[in-house]
Amino acid sequence: MNGFPLPIRGLGEGLHPFLSILPGALDSPALELVGTDRIPGATVLERARVSLVAEDGYCWIDDRVPCIVLTLDHYTSGSDLDLYLDLLHEATHIRQVMEGRDVWDEAVPYHRRLTEIEGYAVAVSECRRLGLDARGIRAHCENPWMTATQVTELLAGIDTFMSERVRTRERKREHLPRGK
């Protein structure tokens, strides 16, 4: 499969600029979804850092730094597509942290957190753009901490989120002066 920037492998443990791992991300159509009108996606990626660590897991946000924490195992053995999608998802969380949002709100179940729905929406939108079918999209969203029912609920939440985002953009366009 082509059509997405490939991650750069071979970096060692430690803190790295996001763009040293995924330099082509600035050309990704997903950049629009990573960012907002207030904090553009390019700004997020240019400021984001990734900490490569020798721990178990995949990737997550350390909101104290803030940075994306990416395990060396996932970095070295994850598929190019999963790494690309996961990094965009986590970059969305970096933007959310920049906005002052709580990405670790444990009062809301993981699959229902708006921050997670938004992060997964970036990845799912890219999956669709790249031509993955429903089974491939679901497989990307599945992980050890969600049940099959929770993944189904998450996917429905993503569809609702994206529909609302489209409606919001259409309303904004209606209020633009002619010719814009």
C-alpha cells in the first residue's frame, strides 16, 4: 500500500523531534484533522517530540512533558502503516494537551472519551483515504484494553464525530464572504 509517509527507523532510545521519525507527515492530508483552526496540524508536528523507550506496550502520551511515548518494540517491529496511524493519533493528543484538555480523564471509559474518539478519527479517516475496508479499519482500532463491543461503540462514536465535524465546516463555509 502506498500513499502515506513512511517512518524512519533506526533511531535510538531517547527524545526525538516528531518529524525525525515521520518527516513526510507534513504532506499528509491527515494534518487537517490533527490540527484545528486555532492550532494547525503543522504547528503540532513541528513542536511534538517522541520519546523512544524500552518498555512494554505501543504508544501513549506523557502529558507532563508533553510528548508521545513510543516503545522501541512497536517502533522497530510495528508495520509502517500502524506506526504512521498511531503517531498521527498521538499527535492529535499532543494538540489536545496544548489546548489544555485532559487526555487521561478516567471518569469516562477509554472508548467513550472524546479525546480518544478524536484521535482514532484521524487514523480511521486515513484508513478510509488509503482504501482499507471495514475489517482492516476495525483491526487497526482493536487493542488489548478494549472488548469487541467497545471497539464497535468507538467506531460508531468516530462516525458521529466526523459527521459533526463535516457539518461544522459546512456552517463555517456558509458564513465566509463570497469568493473565499
